[in-house]
Amino acid sequence: MNVSRRGFLAGTAAGAAGLVISFHVPNVVKAAPQAAQPPISPNAFLKIGTDNSVTVVLAHSEMGQGIWTGLAMLIAEELECDWSKVRCEHAPTAMIYGHPAMGMQMTGGSSSTNGEFDRYRNVGAAAKQMLLQAAATRWKTQPGKLAAAAGVIKFGDKQLTYGEVAEAAMKLPPPKTVKLKAPKDWKIIGTTVRRLDTPEKITGQAVFGIDVTFPGLRTAVVLRPPAFGAKLVKFDGAEAMKVPGVEKVVATANGVAVVAKNFWAAKLGREAIRAEWSTPEGGGVSTDKLMAELRKLAETEGALVANVGTAKKAYDDAVNKLDATYEVPYLAHATMEPLNCTVKIDGDRCEIWTGTQFQTVDQGTAAHILGTTPDKVTIHTTFLGGGFGRRGNPASDFVAEAVIVAKAAGVPVKVVWTREDDMRGGYYRPAYVHRVRVGITADGKPGSWHHVVAGQSILAGTPFEKFMVKNGVDASSIEGIPDSPYLEGTAAKHVSLHSPKTPITVLWWRSVGNTHTAFALESMIDELAHKAGKDPLAYRLALLKGKPRFARALETAAKHANWSTPPAAGRARGIAVHESFGSIIAEVAEVSVEAGKIRVHSVTAAVDCGTAVNPLGIEAQVQGSIVFGLSAALHGKLTLENGKVVESNFHDYPVLRMHEMPKVTVHIIPSDAKMGGIGEPATAPIAPAVANAVYALTKQRLRTLPLRLAGAK
């Protein structure tokens, strides 16, 4: 910690004056530019109230990943407070809460817990030391003679609660150094802890963006372009104004908004608008044509990603070889809570209520639209009813739109997206095609690997492009391929990338590029194993010799899935392992075919994420990621015709239903490796694990997602 006296701020907790400790969020984005940094400013706070409450103010957004609990555990571990008194709240939006390397306040990349691990423990330790000093001063003794536990400081038969010395502690300078506990002394970290946000979510007290309300607030629904590339030519809102409850019809940047006293009136008003749209260039993109173009691109060399030896020549010269093409479609995020944003403008000041992953970007966007400065834009971060990347948009599309509507309407407005708006509103996981050609050695291993990826860049045109797109290569499009542990011993390796542009807006999606690279890699490895006549597990272990973490994950998952024992009649198992965000996850899926459809009965996951702060939270995230990934593997697909998205709601873009839910068991591997992320990594291996199981059962090699058996609809 390097916190100045100036940075040691006084504040309140639960209406009572108390102790406030500031601390710094470290750099967790390795790819970020390492520009000279200004003096460290505090960007998160711990408040200890005179009522003994302990409030952690977090710069990160809670969107179901459990950081309200996990990060609070880090502070509580060192603070030695009463866990029942701990609560959290979202921080306001300000540069002091910004990620120092990224220069912005954000939540993403499965980086919250591992990025904050040291700093959050440091602030807990610092707070404890200051509380002890305040108590020692009152008792006229030395802090080293005192003991603290469960929020109580003891000295012989005397005792004080943290709340009783919080104000005195607040007046002390923070310590220059602190000593953190050794892992063997941890009491909270590594234990199963129930989530702090669960009670209010169960009781309905939790406030999500869509719940925001206050006197004078109006609801708006926006008519947006019906196709990608279409533009508004003209509109007539006269009929919309006749709908009871409709108050205004205003133009937005790309459509028309109906402002009304309630949602239903706004929706009916939108349906009454008469609008004329231009025809997209070329009649609009269709996914059939687009996928054909991606396949054609995958047959040619793209921008160079990696090149060792002469992979193409080695492949051409190989006696035994394998050529496979894998395809994945566009995917919607389909969050449980559709997009929404509430905006109140007062002169040159603006207040925004929304569930967002990109506070700083949204704040700057709103300020630009209003012609004011970011410090005059206040963002109240609510709970997020699912994010998966959609609420972390560099374009700030849903926030910008709401600001424009509120500005035009002249009243506070909550813009609400319907499910259909959300499904057809763009910013999807891009479609990709992988062509992989492998020259096989005499012992069945890959002797050469030639890999071409074709698909849209999610970073092109964003602020991230300048440091994450190099020489035409979007790092997120190929993550996991050039550094795959399977390929380290391959004599010849060539990887290239095509990033064509289309009118379709795209964005990161849970586990980002790993969603498709893992499918291609783990499917091809499985194909090579079967071609060599070897057990898929044994084949992987042979390739991963010298990679103990991968081997341990595979063996753990296989053991608990009874890999060595034949499954029940009519079933088969498939396996996959993948590393992303610093965590290694192996999964075994057991499947059958029922009425021509794939049925996943169980998924066994083994997780090596380094230090496991809250095993219960890790289990929940792995289970959730697997469900998310299974929905895409079995069902997820967006199709476009003439620039229009065909799917509109969960009836034609289904997610996994209760009757489809497999039994999911999660096994956390004790590990001293550097802590990785956990919110996203388990999404990546599930599709190939299922596809590999389907092949073991049916001998049909499914190379396209969503998985469809021959003859199935």
C-alpha cells in the first residue's frame, strides 16, 4: 500500500462516522499499454461504522459471479471482523475507481478476484492495525499486546468493539507496511461461504436496473432498424400519440423512441409508428452467404499469428493426415434481464441508473452526448441480471441511447428493451470458421499443425484495438491456439487469421475467443486420438507430458466420471480440457441419443484455478458456465436473412431447460499456482466434451455448433 494522508478519507457507514481505508486496484490486464502512471489514487474503500458494520465499497459490478462475497472475504480474513456484520455496495463512478492500466472502471475478463487478491487483504490488515493502535492508545499500552477476533479487541479482561474505536482509528495515518497472514492461518479464505447478496435477491429487495423507479420517471421503448445496415428515412408518430399514456415521440441516433407513463403504453405506441427504412447495401447480409465466405477465407492464408517450421509443406508431405473444418454461429448473450437504462438530466448534470460492466466508458459517453464533463455524470450501478460481456460495451450503445432519449424528451426516462429488442439488437459473439490440417507422425501425434481462423474482430474499431490488435491479428480471435500446450512439441506450426468486416455488430461473450478455439482444438485432438486408435484421455496425457496441471485436471475429471469403467448401455463419454483466464478446467460429458436428439446426462468438471477463495462460489460459477455453454452447444444459433435476425425470443432461441439439465459435479484441485479467473473458463470445454462423447457413441463427428445429428432437425 502507498496511501497518503490526503488519500485517507473520512466517511460514514450506516449513518455513523467511522473508519475509512482507501486502497489501490492493481494492474490485471497484461496487454494494456504500460504508460507512465500518475500518483496512485484510492479507488475503493472499507468503512467500519460505529455500529460495528463493515462495508466494502467495490469498484466492480456484481452480476451473479459472486464478487460481493469473494472480495469481502479477502478483507474480512485480515481484518478479523464479525462476518455477520459485513456487507457490500457498488462504488460510484469516478477515476479513483479506475483500473490503473486500463484507465477505466470495469468488470470483466474473470479478473476481479485474482486482480484484487493482494490489495484487498492489505486493506483488511491495515484497518486491523489501525484499530489496534486506537485501542492501545485508549488503554495506554502497545498494539502488540492486544488481540482481535470477530470484531472485538481484547486486552486482559478489557474489550472494545471495532465500532467503539473506529472514529479514533480514522484519525490515524495508515501503516506504511502490513504483514499478511500465511495461508496456513487463513480462517475464511478457502472455506465455503454463502453469498452476501442472496437474501435480498430471494426476498426481492435487490434493485436491478429494470426495477429503478422514482416520481416523474417515464418509460421509453425504441423502434430500431429492422436490419443491419438499414437507416431511418422518415417516420410519422401521429398514431403513436393517440395511444393512452403516450406523451412524446422523439428521434434517437438510429431510430424513434416512444415516451409514455408506463411500459405497455410505450410498447403499443411503438407498434403504431409508421416508419420508412432504407434497404441495406446489397440487400442485407445473410448468414448462409456469410458462412460460405468464411469457409472460402479459411482455405487461404490470413494475417500471420504463429509460424514454426514449414507446416503446409509438412502436411502435404505427410503420409497420414487429417483435414477438418469447424464452424460456430453468431450467438446472443440472452441475459435474464433485458437491457435497460434510466437517465435523469438536470442542467449540465446527469444521473444514470443501470447494470453496467463499463462505468467509465458509459460516463464518458454520456458526458460527450450532453456536452458536459464526466465528473458531472453520476452512474448508480445496480445489480446486473446477467452480463456475459453484453453490458461491457465499448460503444455504450444502451446507455448512449437512453441519454439521447432523455435529452430529447426533456424528462427522466427509463429505456427498456424487450426480449425481442435484446435478441435482435446486435453485439453478438461472432461466427467463426476454423480449418485445421494436421500431418500425423508414425506414432499418431501431430507432426505439423496448419490452422486458419476466419471471423469478425470484436476489438476492431474499439479503444482496445490499438493494443490488442497487432499486424491485423485480434488477440481475442485466436486465444488459446498459438500457445496451446498440445502444440509445444509440434515440429511445424502455422496459425493465421482472417477478420472480415460486416454490418453485424459483435462483442465479447462469456469466455470470449475460447468459446470457439477450444471447440476446434479439443475436437481435433479427439479426432487424432481416434485416428491413432488410442484412448482419448491417454492420448491427451501423452501430448501433455510435462504439463502437470493439465494432466492433474484431466485425471481428476476422468476419475470422478468413472472414465475407466464402461458407461451404461446407450451412453458414451467425451473429454476436453482447456485453459483460459489463468484457470485450467477439464470436463467429462456423458451423453445418449433420445428420439434423435443429444441428451447430456452428466458433466464432471475438475478445476485448477490456483487459490480457491470461496469453493462454494467456484462450484456455482462452474455449474453456471457449463449450463451457459451447453445452451450454445445444443441450441444456440442466430441466423440472418436480408440483414434481419430471424430469432426473436426463447421459443426460437432456446436456452437449456430444466428437463435438459445434466447432473454437474465440480471438483476443485488444491493448487499453489497463480490464481486464475473462474467466471468464464468452464464455458469453453463443454461443447467439445459433448461433441467428443457423441462421436464415441454414434461415430458421427460433429464439427458444427449447435450440435445436430444426421437427419435431426
